[in-house]
Amino acid sequence: MTSNKRLMKELGEITTNPPQGCIITPPTEDMFTWDVTMDGPSDSVYAGGKYHIQIVLPKEYPFKPPVLSFKTKIYHPNVSNDERGAMCLGMLKAEEWKPPNKIAEVLKLVRAVLAAPQPDDAVETGIAEQFKNDRKSFDKVAKEWVGKYAK
């Protein structure tokens, strides 16, 4: 049960000292499912938005990466536009994940990618193209989605 010890330790650390702009709701029943509310970074088109993110930790955590999904719709090239809301992050890929990585680091990276989308590593290629080629339209739609889904 080393993963449970590790989970409890990480949960304690992250609850008392959460990454900037994140509120972690401690799990009540399932230790492997964490709920996070993340503020859109103030210097981004997502400013003013609140995003519900669910983190599901595999039973093999920390040896396998957590699965992160946006439960709040977001117009972003690195987040899938379906009910999964999967985010494309290098460190969450099985071949790049390292056991010393922690959830707090994952959340910091998520916020960094919200502030600075990575269109070359996109899940939503259409949004990535718009981000690269018509930034004004991208910003407009992203802000509309903040008002529609993330308030």
C-alpha cells in the first residue's frame, strides 16, 4: 500500500500549500479521484474563468501517470473538446512520466499551458491552427467560452 501512503502525503502537502490558482477538494470516498478548481491565469484569455478538473490516479500511482480531465469546457488547443476534456501534456504520457513527479507539479504545468498554449502539441488541430493563424478570433472565442462555461 505504498501508493496510499504517497497519496496521503501528497494530498496533505497540496491541500495545505496548493499550487497558485488551485483549490483541491480532498477526496471523501475514493482516494484515487481528486477534484481541482483552477482559476484561469490572470494574464491569459482564460482570466476570470474557473475550471473544474478531475484527476484520476491509477492504482499503480506513482509508477503510472494520473489521468487529468477538464470537466469545464474550455476552448484550448491542448484540451480535447469532448466529454473527456483530456489535456495533452508531455509529462502525463506513460513513456515520459517519472515516479518522483507530483500532482502539484502537474497542476503548475497545466496552468502554464493554459497561459501559453502549445499549438504544435495540440489535441484540437483546428483550434491550434486558429491560435497560430488568427489569434484575434481565437482570443475572442476563448473569452466567449470563459463567459459561457467557466463562470
